[in-house]
Amino acid sequence: PGPPGAQVRLAVLGARGVGKSAMIVRFLTKRFIGDYEPNTGNLYSRLVHLDGDHVAVQIQDTPGCIQVQEDCVQVLDSLSRCVKWAEGFLLVYSITDYSSYQSVQPLYQHIRKVHPDARTPIIIVGNKADLLHARQVQAKEGLQLADELGSLFLEISTSEDSQGVCDVFQYLCKEVSKLQHAGSTDRRRSSIIPRPKSPNMQDLKRRFKQALSSKVK
């Protein structure tokens, strides 16, 4: 169990219009609101009950512009600050927008530059899974990308599946919390933390399923 007043810092990254704000609000309020004003990086906070503890979760929403262009320099600066600040990440694309899928890999690479420790939890999320008639990204493409990057992947529908959204955030909170405890132990042992091997993808999937099934019970 985490110490009282434990804090978890998460960031939700992805291209414009993929449903980042909707996901966060769905998790925080259980409600779905389809139309949002484009945000400039809102920070949301709430207490989450996690394995018998109350954990203060902070979630940073981010602007959707990630292309390296002159007029986006300021946005990229704020994105870099956000990546440095956060401890766990959701990389979101829309299954109806192939270009949003293509933006996931550069975002992932940016995170890994800032957080070279391979244990930093990153989950790739294909959102809008209810819009099958407009699908541009196949599920196997999302899975293949996650395999290449050593990350977890799943598709969700923020509009139709409140539980799925909550499960993703809860799982990410747990992984960050585990890493915090491991980090404090490592710091006591040594000031140098060796880079671990990338976790086995099948093992990650198995742990993810176990976490979800134990939550349902």
C-alpha cells in the first residue's frame, strides 16, 4: 500500500480531436460530453481509491498540436514540460483518423528521451471504437505498434464504455504507484539505477488482464 497522501501524475497525449478531454472527464465524472472547447492544457485532480489507499491523481490534458512547425514551438515547449512532469502516459489516437495513429510513435519516442527508464508506464489507446463504420486504423495495427514499442494497447469507446475508460486510468495509476515504491527502494540501495530490460509483451498483457479481472471481482 502507498503512503498516505500519495500522488500520481498522469498525462494524456495525442493528436487534436481524438477524445483526450472526453476520456479524462469520463474517468472523473462517469459522464460523457461529446463537444469540448479546444483546451490549452487543463490539469485535473481527484482522489482515487487504489488497493485500499486514497491516491491523489493529477491528470494533465494536452494540446493536440505535435507537428514540428514554427507556429507550434510554444505548444511543443508546453508538451515537453508536461512529459517531464508526468510519471505515466496514455497515448491516444482515434480509430477513425489514421494521421492520429501516425502521431503516436513520435510522441512515444519523445517520452522515452525524457524518461529513458523502460519501466515508465505508457499505454496506447485506440479511442472511438464504437465508430466501426468510419474505422481507418485496424486493431492489429494498434497491436503491432504497441508490440514494436514494448507498450500495452487496447481499444475503447469513451462514449459507450465508462468502465473501460476507468479501467485504463486505474491500471495506469497502479503501475505508476508500483514504480514509485520501486524507485524509493532503488534510491536507498544505490544512486545509480541500471536500465532494465524491456518487459515481455505477453507478460504485460497477462498482468493487464489480471488487473482488470481482479477489479471486476
